[in-house]
Amino acid sequence: MIKDARISKYRKMLAEAPNYEVWKAAALELDFLEGNAEWKEEFYSDLYHYELIYDRLSNLKQYRQQNDFERLKRALREGLHHDLGNMGNPALYTRSRVGTKHLIEEYITQVCESLDYLCDNPVPGFPVADKLQFFRDTLTSYGRPTLLLSGGATLGMFHFGVIKALWEKGLLPQVVAGSSSGAIIAGILGVHTDAEIPEMLVPENHNLKAWKWRGLLSAMRGDGLMDQDQLRSCLRANIGEYTFEEAYQRTGRSINVSVSPVQAHQKARLLCGYTSPYLMVWSAALASAAVPGIFPPVTLMKKDLQGNALPYMPKVQFVDGSVVSDLPIERLMHLYDVNFTIVSQTNPHVVPFLSGRGEDEKLSLASLPMHLLKSEIQFHGQGVFDYLRKRLRPELLRQVSGQLYTIMAQRYSGDVTIAPSYSVRDFSRMLANPEPDYVREMILAGERATWPKISMIRSHARISKTLERCVRRLKKQNRRTAELRLISNADSNAS
């Protein structure tokens, strides 16, 4: 009875935790009371190849202790693989609330320390330029995580909480993609440096007046239910006048925005520093948020050589990115060597169909009927709308059927999916300007939904983040070496 009372106490503390430290303390107590602490200490499990992990860990320790740089280099370059020995298996992160097998955690720590050691110490016959190439190649081979932010109108404020939780633990990916309201949050994040993120998370620092009702007559004329000028002013105030290229130069973060075409002979596009460097970020976010019927289509804007704004592809217009590509995972894999996807999913038509708010939930007999019902609705709905979009007339109904088919055919989850639990009150606030207190509520909801996923995200992302930091440090070293060489050559010529 005493043990049960303690478990109830810590579960309540877990649900009401105001920050990660309180949540983690309660979670560790529950892991101990429920017998999961011993499970983490045991190496053995049929869920992963523990002998392989142990051997790699032992070798890395030995090479570092002996200052054997050559073997350490080879062990990292050829032996560093994403999800080695199935250590990213979601089942390894459902047994306990904090962490997983200590062997996995020790291996990841040893890899990161070895990378930092190789990066920051002089190595005979391994100049800075060669080091930089080594770490770039290793990062390309290993891959990196990405954060994808879905649509969801005002409910997208939840994304700020996910960003805060990841940033505080040093796990916020360098690559961030968004569609619709997620594109707006990605745009705001993409123009703020890491040092500015605390300011970014204060609701009072933002223009929160995105919505202004225009009425049904406006919607029937094709101008939308809401005033797009109001949204444009809001975005420009919050994002500024940066292009994708300028935003990257400022923050080192790669922003990606999904937009959908209006014209039949255009395909969905992912706007980013690679594909459209001179495009203005607020313009891309405006297009991605142009939900058909709510806002009219958007002509994108770019900067010319003199920094003046002018239309980009003036004869082509774009709308809501979530219509066709809410989560552009495959495109991100090609552009950035993405190997792990963290999805913050707030779309109200998607969240109820997510399995237990996550992809790692075990299917029970009690949940089987609902799971089958959801699968049947999705399967048959997709088939019906596919038939209608190919044969239905008039054209308007055909286009609507096509959009509904695309919505049902998309993938809406990632390797880790973080989603809220909605109340009726939340749905009533979807198309309303949020008050600062409501934004703070949504931020805390996003944090609380993220904290249980931190251990799994850390296992996947920590090595990538370490490689990225090493590349940044080596770039600076390489520039300093080149500058010193130029100064030395100039002095030699002068003498």
C-alpha cells in the first residue's frame, strides 16, 4: 500500500511538472519503484546487439587511453553507423521513463568524447584541413536529425514548447521544416540565434494578431474568410525581412517551408536555402499558411541584387503546404542526409488518428478495435477520394476530392512523434488570436509532451550534434590557419 501511494504521488508530480528537472526527478523515482532501474543496468536484452555495442565501446576506450590516434580515427570513420546494433529500437525506450540500457548511454558518451578529443587535440600528420574533411565526411555518412512542425493554425503554438524542451537539452536539430502554422514557427526560429531563443519564447515579444475576420462574402469571392494583409503584417513583424540565405548566415539553422501549387502543372515545393536562397522567409510562411478558403493564394516574394523586394515566379501562386506535403521527409533526406525525424504534430484532423500519441505504443487487445477502425477509415477514405478526384465533375468538387485524397494519403508521423491532447476549448481557439497566457499554456503542453521522448531523441541525435559542433569549430580553426598563413606570406614578401 505504501509503495502504491508513492507511485500515485510521483505520477501526479509527473503530470503536473512545471519543468524538466521536476519531471525527471519524479520519473527516476517511478523507474526505481517499478523495477526499471535494474533493467537499465543489465547489458543483456534481445532488443539490441549488446555484444557489438560492448566491443565497440571497449575499443574506443582502449584507443583513447593509448593515444592511438590512427586506430581511433579508423574506428570512428568506418564503425560509426546510425542505429548501430539496433540501439535506436523504440522498445528500448518504453521500459523506463528516463534513459535506456546504461551500455547504450555509455557507448554514445564515449563516441562523443572521442570525437571531441580527436577534434580538439593536435594529431601528428592530421592537419586542420584534413580534420575538417574527416568530420564532414563522417557527418554525411552518419546523418543528422530534423525537426518537422505540422500545420494546426493557432494550435501550432504547441511547437514552441517542443522547441524549448529540445533546445534546453542541447538537442534542437540544425535542420527544421514546417508547413502552414508550422512554417511560421520554423520561420521565427530560423531568424533567432541560440542566444536569442529565450527571448523568442516570451509571448509578449511577438505580434499575436494574425487573424482578422472578413466574412463569407469575401470567401465566396475567393479572397478568403480571413484578412491576409493582417497575417502578412504579423509575419513580417515576427520574422523580419530576411531571405533564406540571410537567415542561415545569421543563425546557422536551415529552415525549410512546404508550399503547395494552385496550378495543375506544378508540384509541391520545399523552399529553403538550397532551393530558393533569395526568397523572403515571411513570404514563404505566408504562402504555406494560405489554407484554401481561409486565405487566398500567394505570389512569393524575393530580394534582387540591390535588396529590393519583387515577385518570384509572378505567374505562379502557392497555398497551404500541409495540403500536399505536411511532412516533406523524403526531400529532407536528399537535401540534408537526414537519418532521424522528430515530428511535432498538431493538425486537428491528424492527432486523433495517431496511435497513442506515439509510434512506439504497444498494441493491446483493448485498443485493437479502435486501431482497426482508424485503419479502415483511412484505407477506404483514401480509395473513395482517389476515385472521385479522377472522375468527379464539376472541377471544384474534383479539386476538393483531390485535396482530401492527398491529406489521407500522407504520412503524418516520424521516428518520434510529439502530439498534444486536445480539449474542446483548444478547438474553439484554432482561428482566434491567442492571448499570451494561452501561448504559455501551449508551450508548457509542448514541453510536457516532449520530456518523455528526450531519452530516445538523445540516443539518435547526440552523436550528430557533436559532429556538427566539431565541424563548426574546425571551420573556425581552418579560417584562422589560412589567415595566419596569409599574414606570414605577406611578411616574407615584405622582407
